Amino acid sequence: MTEYFKIGKFVAAHGLNGELVLKHELGRKTSLKGLRTIFLEERDDSFLPWFIASTKTKNDKEVYLKLDGILTRESATKLIQKEVWLTESDLKNFAAKSSPINLLGYKIVGDGKELGEILEVIEQPHQTLCRIEINRKEVLIPLNDDTLQKVDHKKKEVIVNLPEGLLEIYL
């Protein structure tokens, strides 16, 4: 089964011919040149492919995308605020090596126990939050100077030292 990772969302329509502005969290300026397909989540865990006609860099965090079949501004506006997902191999090709988004799929380990897999990375000014699920409940794990101990890229693990009582808030 293919895994998909959220990289951002469409934030605006551009021009009259159906171009969209994708705001991404890839950690570097990119035009996404060579990327052929993005995925939009229609329902939970149901992803539909959209084929890319053209791309163009706007700035460090935004790219203009033209999708096949989206020919007017009106049809493009229907996709605004939709989250954009990539396959793992495409994510690895386009994300900066040091970007927090590369932690997607890693395991969070606290007190020597595996807590869960990182499902989403939320970047904030003073810290990064990693969304995991424990017992089918959403848990946000902060990564900052106080909590992050080590990132083991070989084992795909993020070792953390969590404040006492943090997990109990969610569970």
C-alpha cells in the first residue's frame, strides 16, 4: 500500500487559466520540476491523483501549479484550501534534507518506549509539533530544545524527553 504525506495546501487561484498557488513545507525553494502527480484527499485515507501540466516557482514556500483538467479560475477556486499530498519517494526527492517534513514516518520514542509514528509535522515559530496517534487519539509532541534529544536517521526514530504529564493530557 502506498503511503502519502501532506506537504501543504492550495491557498489561491492565480490568473484566469486555472493555475493554483501551492503553499508547501518542503524546506527549500523548488519548482517541483519533474513531479508528475500530486494527490488530494477526498475522504479519510482515500487519495485521488491529479496530474501536473506545469509548475513555476513563486517564492521559498510557494509554487504555481497548473493541473490537467483545471482550465478556468472558477474550477481552480474549488480546490483552494485542499491539502496536497505526495508519495514517500516524491517527498524524499523534493524536500530539503534538513526539513522537519522529512521526519514523516519516523517513530517517536520517549522513556525508551515507542509512542507512535509521525503522521504530520506542524511548524511553528518556536517549536515543531509532531502529530501521532496513541490508542486512536491524536497526540501532539513538541520538538524543541528542551524535548528533542536525538534524531536517529538510520533507525528512523526521534528520541524525546517529554514533560511529565504531557501524554496524560491526551489520553
